[in-house]
Amino acid sequence: MNAIFWYKDTIFFAMYKYRINDLLSELPMKDYRKALKIVPKALGISQNTFSNYRNIRVSEEKDIPHQKAVLLEKIFGLKPGELMTFEPEYKPIKQLLKEYQE
């Protein structure tokens, strides 16, 4: 399953769960190469783990640990939730509580 999402009035077809590759590709090439080394160090993870994060597909159950996702959003200057390529579906707590009682 792939996702379609809106960002800044543009529609995108998302293959990956997170926008990391897109954000990196916006950098000049010399900065892109440096970022591939610097970002994993800043997160305290290996380059291989960072590569795995970058390549998580929408259809996969894998996920980036929450603390690392928050740090990535800060590193790339994003607002909370903007790292993901889609908005997860959920039910509000009131609806969940109502369904539970029935």
C-alpha cells in the first residue's frame, strides 16, 4: 500500500513512510553527503540504521522510535508530525470510549 499526501498545496505519491530522503535531496550535493554522516551521529545511531530509517516503506510495520523521529523533525526544522508522508487514521478518545461501552 502506498500513500497519497498533501504538502504545501501539492499532492505527492509516497513510497516511503518518512520524508527523510526528500529532505536530504533538497540539500546541495556536498551537504547531502555530509548529512549522511552527521545526522546518524547526532541521533546516536549507525549509518546503516539511518539508511534503514530512510527506506521504511509505507506498507511496512517498521517504525522509527519516537524520540529519534522527534530529533529528526528538529534537525530538519519540521513541526511535529511533518516527518511522516501521511497522517495516520485514528479515532478520537470519546469515540473509542463510546464503542467500548457498547
